[in-house]
Amino acid sequence: MPSKYFRVDRNKWPGVYYYTGQGRVKGKPDLCYWINYKIDGKLKWEKVGWRSEGYTPQIAAEIRAERVKKARHGEAVKTAKEIRADNIHLTRTVQQIGKSYFEEKEDSLRGYYADINRFELHITPLVGDRKVSELTILDVAKIKKALADRSPGTVWNVLELLRRIVNYGAKTGLCPRLNFIMPMPKKDNEVIEFLTAEEMQRLQEQMDAWPTSEAPRMLKLAMFTGMRRGEIFGLQDQDLDFDHKLIRLSDPKGGRTVKLPMNPIAEEILLEQLEHRNRLHPDWSYVFPGRGGHKRATSKAVQRIKEKAGLPEKFRIFHGLRHHFAVTLANSGEFTLDMIGELLTHKSHQMTRRYASFLPDSKQKASTRAAELLQPTKSKKNKNEKSEG
């Protein structure tokens, strides 16, 4: 409300005010009309509009009378400004909310680039132009149908992202909440990717023959430590303790800082990479830096190595090598599931249980030993036979 305003006519148009603008209408100063009224004992001011826009004291008075009537009968009273905001609130599309979400979360969202890819590939083409207020369970069914050939985990990730974006929009007042509960598929965590001996041989040959060394080093680090892609991309000098042979993961998927043992092969890989980076960019801090020395977001060379090695199309190279690391340990029979979970920095034992099926030798030994323990000993059997005689 402007500091200088005047009542139009207390008796003819109660609660109608105006202030003078700089423009002129038919040779007279332009006026902006305002009204006031009480809601629950609180005085509320509302701008009606300018005389140059066709508004008059009579129109302002009629708008005020409508507001007062609604307030008297306990109905929700909204100003024109609030009504316009509500209309915008109801008309924003999924793509608009997604844009705001990713702009705000760029520096804080773990898995930022993976989520953008999911949004652009699986959500935008199907429901990007849909108003959030008009989304229905049929839209969810459309997304599920389009992802019919994908794993349940992928479907879950896409729908969870859509739900997360809409919840963000609702919390920030950009859109309403969904008027239905998002039906989420059961997430299948039993999909385990690993390579055959022949596939691993082809991959090793491609890494050894690759013209540049950085991408092969990243893959070898994943292969020999089980580290996640984001953990490798996020490694900085301060995370490497060569004295105590430790690798610090300051922002792992589990959310807490953890330390991995630095085995001799990993140490050699990291020392070679640091020497290579320092020779080119001694002031950069990321071990495997991206463009301009910033944190790396992706590696196209890694994908080309995968293709050259003829690995399965669905084999996710970093994720798959992490699984391969765990499967190799499990198959050896020399490591417990708890130890494998510690090396993979799993936050729950359940996440490691998936590798139990790769313990055939250990299970066989346990079964054989159990049978031995359950059978009566030979000495006891002979003793019983003698007593019977």
C-alpha cells in the first residue's frame, strides 16, 4: 500500500481508496484504486487497478462487497494477486518444476547428472508438458509401459525422481501435491553384473592398448578397489594417505566418511595418475580432474573402452566392475560377507547378502562339516556295539 492514499467517498464507496499516479487520463491524473476489508479481525489491503485500465470506484466497491460477503460466510477470501498466483501454481508443468529443481540442487544433489539423464530421457518426453496439477495415475502407467524392457530398479529410480521433483515443487509453492499415491514397483536389488574370464581379458587388452592413460586408470581403480564412479571422480589429494595406505571417501553413498585400505595395485595406479596430473596441472586438486580442474562429471573414453572390448550393452562399466570385485572375493571363499560389505562401504548387511549366491565352495564346505558334526563319532558307535554284545 502506498504511503499517500485517500478515501474516495466514505458514504458512497466505503473501504475504497486511491492514490495518484504520474500518468494522465483525458487530461486528468491517473488514479489507482485500492480496497480494504477485515478477515478474522485483521485488516487486509488489496490493489484493484488503475483508472486508465477501466477501473472505477464502483467496480472497486463491488469487488470489496464480494470479499466481505465471502468472509462473512466463512469462505476462503483471496486477493486478485493471490488468485493469479494460484493460477500459476496450477499451470506449471513437470518440465518447469524439474528445471527449478535441478537449478537449486546442482551443487548439493548426489547423483545429479544421473538424475538429469533420467529426467530428460524418461520423464520429459512423456509427461514434461503436463501440468503437475493434472498428473494422474495413468501418466505413471505410461512411464512404466515405456520402461517395460528396463530393470525394476530403473523404473523405480525414474518414478522416485518424478515424485521427488513434484514434492520439491509443492514444498516451495511452485505446484500442488500429487492427488494420488505414487505406485512404486518393487525394487530389484538382486541384479549383479560381472564379467566372464573372456570378457575380462578383452577389457584388460583394451585398457593396456588405449592411447591415453587416465580412463584405464579409473577403470582399474574400480576393478581393484570396488569404488563407485562418483567416489573415484570425487577423489582429491587430501583423500590419499600413502603413509598409512588409506583412501578416504568423504562423501560416499552411505553418507558417512569412511576409509578404504589402499592395496599395492591401487597405490601404484594412484601414484601414476598423480604424477601424470602434476606434470600437466600441478595446481589442480582432483585426482581425476574434469574440464578446467573441476570435479569430473563423466568420461566418454570409458564408454569407448567398453564398446571396443565388446562388453554387453547393459553392462554398466563402473557399477559392473564394482560387482565384479565383490563376486571375485566371494568366489574365492577367503572373505566373509561382512568383510566384503566393509570393503564396499555398504551401510547395511542386507546390501551385501546379494553376493551370498557366489559362495558355492564355502557353502559346500559348511554343509559337509555340518554333516560330520551331526553324525555320531566312530568311537561312540563301536562302544555301543560292544555293550549290545
